[in-house]
Amino acid sequence: MARGEDSVEQANISIIVRRKRYDVSRGSGFVDLEIEGKLHRFRIYQNPQRRGIIIEYNGIYDSLSNLKRLLKGTELERYTELIAKYIRSAIYEAQIRESRKHRIIIMKSIQTSIGLLEIGLRDDGKLVLKLGNKRVLADRSNLDKKLEEILPLDAMTSDLVSQIQSAFKSIESSIISSEDVVIVLDSEAKDIVLPSAIVDDKLVTMIPFTATYIDEDGEMRRGLLVLVIVVDSNGEVKRVDKTRNPVAIEVNGRTIYKDFLERIVLNEAIERLLPDTDLVRRICEELERGRSVTWSEAWSFVEELMSKYVYVEGRNKIIAMLYAIAQIFYDLVTIFAILRIIGEMGSGKRQLANAIAACAIIALTVVKPSEAALYRLVDSFHPLLIIDESKINEDMALLLNAGFERDKFVPRARITEDGKITIDVFNFYSPKIVVSRPGKLSLPEDTISRTVEVYMQRIATKTFPLEINPKDREEAVIMMLLLKIRKWKEFVDTYNMLRDELIGTDPRTRDTYLPLLTVAYLVSKERSDPSLFIEVLEDMIKTADERAGVTHHQRLAIVGILEHVVSSSTLEGTVKLVSVSTKDIASALGMKLDSSTRIRIGKFLREAPFKVSMTKSGGYTKYLIDVEKLYQYVLSYGVDISMLADEELEKLKNVTGYDWKGVGFNKNEWIKSIVKKLFGEQSGGHQHRTLHPLHNHSKIVSHLE
């Protein structure tokens, strides 16, 4: 039962919805409307032949489409359109609730001469039969009758009957049913969180959009539809379908379920966010044509788009272009970076954000958003989210941290209608761009470590359009979507390969850059030129070094311990253990350590895996260090110990028995080895390169900071 105080003013008279109820399974209900101070009940019935809705008012029956005839000559005739609207609303809301209440857990698909017949088992034991825009609910007692409603007799060939029987036998063998419960054996149902999912060797991509459509009862509605595209590992399209939300389709014998409106109501604001029907039509046309896109074509297109709408050059342009392409693949990888665009007023940072957003299927720009609104929007549609010049407080920073990884969720408690407390979990994962001026955005270190940064600079000699041309945006979305559909397997395989190969550098920075590196590698490979990939590798290492404020004290501690071993080893024999304090480390390094650094070093040594024990002596804490474990730590994490001279490394070898030379991280050698392994002889030119465009921006960066 639903009660409301919804009202609409017409001719200065208010219409109030007092009560409304509609039972979808029974096909009956009513709406009580208070009109001109009087209460009127309109009873609703589903036509037995499922050919529309019948309305009863004052003992007279007629179809909903003929409501004006039913009310002709009454005081309500002038309110016909509004009354019809409230009746349709009651039915539609009930259908939405019904569809969300029960999920399809097993789905079987059969190709008929007039379309795809889908037979689904709901979690309440009922069967859903769908053919084209016809959809009926059935159980074992009326199955034959319901099949006749959607399948004409001339389509019921003996082969089709055999396939239907086989499908039902398969469903029956998967369940144990009683009056109270349906137990599914080894259910293959998959409730997906993101708009895309990999099911065995196929990619399922779902694009929500709003449209006016005619339902199975012949009624015209406006609501959320979903374009579903299924492709195999070679990028060959296996299925393109437009269906109502929530989506339940069969892929490789598994039911894929997705409800975009599970926690949000469709309204005009949401409609403006989603793609329109023209874009969906263009996408379908391009898929039907068999159009394909290469990595080089996508790269050239984005480069032209950037040049048309914003001034950005060098390293910053490369990172922005890579992000614009990589964002289309975000739901196929486990981690996706936040892009920070930093620049003074008038530098074009918002234009750059808009140019990148033009490549996204769904994009949303927000200013001063509330956390509750944001995580609901992102959980529902996972748009490319642009946060523009907004204060990032602690709660928002934690949300951004959670949205960095695909499998992290934000829990929220709420009270249900019966007074119980339930927990909802929201997924905040999506591409995100944070736009700000230098020094105007205070982000915690752990959030900064999840970002890739682009710096913008003013230019007075060029002007650019203020808005992205809709045709450019349409072409950008189609280009990126086709790239995803045709090249998804290559992207995923390359992403996984690079994650395995790029060891020895900072894991967090590597994972942050990995989607961009994947695109850079694929463009470089297609062009037989590794220079783009090399530039992004160098930028990743440079970024890791710049963020070493978090680990700089660890490097100081390790080098200080080794310096202490060198300076204090006067006895013969192999050093197995060494006792040091922060004072000893400072003395060995020959520098004065501030209190903050001493505290960080102390904390690091207390938790270090190579620490054996701690003791207090002379007001200082002494840490007993296992030299073998310290060596393994430096070797495993590639700690930079280049501060040690060659003669010190040689002495360390003599007194510890371990060769410390070359165990740390050498950037140039590491890049050369990676590039040679991935590109072979193509990488030969790297050792002769002196300066990359990525390095030309360092003065601007330091100036802005």
C-alpha cells in the first residue's frame, strides 16, 4: 500500500493521490484521487488477453486508452490526462518494485523464426517468458497458455518445441522446489556491479539510456532502457539488444543481471546525464557496419580533439591523452587512477577536463557535492566524475580512496520501513578527475598516491571554443566504445602482462600508471616505435621518486645502517648482526636529522622485518638488525643505496659476505631491460636518447608548486 500527498494544480484545483495499489502478479489494483475536495476511486484491471489496462469508475468499464470516453459528461472529464497519468504511474511504479523484488537466477535463450525467446527462472520460482517486447509471467500450471500468448502457432515448429522442452528440463534439473523455497543447485547467475563484465571468453557491455517506448501491453512509456553488447575475445559482436532495466540476459549459460535503478529514482536530472537515443542509434549502426578502430587511430583522434579545444603540450598532453583513452577500459581492470589537473585561473584546466570527458560514455561534472549524492550516483552509473574546484574534506578523500579500486565498497546503514537496520554497500569505482588551482586543494598523502597529475599553463596567443561540439563528442564516444569492443582482450592481456613484468619499482605508482602504460604500450607496439612507452615509463619512475617523501626516511635508515657497518667494522670475520640507534644513523650519514625524520626512522625500524629486537641504552633505543634479512629486503624492494661509494660497497661485501653492488634500483638499466624484453631490437635507440618531452615540463611544475 502506498500513500501520498502528490498533487498537481490545474485550473486552481488540486488533485491529491490519497492511496494507490497495484498487484503486478494479479493484474489488479486501484488509485484513490481527491479531486475538487471529493474522493474518487479508479479500479485497475489487466486485460485477460494482456492487451492493455481496463479501468472501472462508478461501475462502468473501459480501456485506459479510452479514459476520456469513460469520463465523458462527468465533472472529471477535464482532468482525463492527469488521471491517466496517475493510473499509469501507479502501475509503472509497481512494475519497477516487482522487477527489483525478484531476480532472474537462471536464463535460457532460444532463437526462433520471429526473434530470441528467453526463458528465465526467478528467485521466487516463477518463470519469465520474453520475446521481443512481449513479456509474461508463468508457473507450471499455466505454462502452455502463457507460451501461446507470446508465440504464434505458426512459429511453433517441432524443432522449437524440442528446444523449449530441453530448456525447461535444464532449469528443472537445477532446482529443488517447494511451496516455501526454491533451492538453486550450482547457480551460474552473476549480479554485476559495473556496466561491463567479462564472462568466460566474452565481454558484456551495458549502456543505460532513456527513451519513449511501447511496452508489451501496447502502452507508451518513458523510462530507462539498456543497450547490451556481447562480443567474443576476437572483438566479434555476438549480440546487440535493447532491453528494459533491470537487465537479465544469458551469456555462455550464465544469467547476467544488472539493475541501474536499484538505489536511485529516474528523474530529469538523471536523464540529462545518460546518453540519448541518437547516440545509441549511431552506435548500433556502426556495429552493424562492422566498423573497427585501431590504437593508432584512437591516439590520432584524441590528439586532434585535444588540439582543437585546449592548449596542452609535452608530458601533460601525453598523460591527458592516455587517460582519455584508458578511461573506457576502467571497468575491466582492478585499479584506475584519479587524474589531477592543476593550473592557475585561465590556464584551461576545465577545458582539458571537458575534452577528456567527451570521450566517456557517461560523464558528470560536480561542484561542492555531498558525499551521499556522489556515492549513489557513482554506484548506479559509474560515470567519469569531474570534481571542479571543490573542497576535499576527510570524508570525500576517503571516498576517493575507495573509488580507486574496483572491489572496494562504501557501507551505509539505513532504517527499513519495519524499523529494522540494514546495511547497503555502494561501489564508488569509476574514472575521476579533480580540477584545482595550485595549493588550493589539500589532499592527504594516501589520496595523492592514487593520482596522476597534469599541470596546465596559461597561453595568451590562442583561443579555443568554450564548449565541446556535440558532433565531436558523439564521434569521440563511438570511437572509444568501438576500441573497447574490438580490442578489450588485447588490453586486458597487456595490462596483466605489464603488471607481471614491471617489478622492481614502487608497486603503488606502478598500479596507478598501469592503465596508461597499457595504452602507451599498445600504441607503441602498433606503430613499431617504443618511444611513447619509454616516456611514460620514465614519467612513472619520476613520479615515484617525487613521492618518495613517504619512503625517503626508510632509504635514509637503510643507508645509515650500512654506513654504520662500514665505519664500525674493525674486527675480522663476517658481521651477522648490528646494533644501531637513530643517533648512530645520523652520525654515519654525517647529517643532522630533524625530529620528524628521527620519529619516522624509529617507527620504520620498529616494524621492519629485519629487526631482531629493541633495547633502551643511554636514552636512545637500540635496534638489533639481522644483516642477511636487511640484504634480502634491499634486494626484494629495490631500495636505492646509490648514496654509498664503490669502496664502501666493496668493504660491505668483505664484512657481510654479500655483494651489495647493483642490488638497488637503477632506473636507466631497469628501463633498458624492460624495453628490450618487450620490444626486442626496436629498443636499440633508447640508449642514445638524451631528453624526452616529459622532462621539458619540470620548470613549470616546480614553479606551480
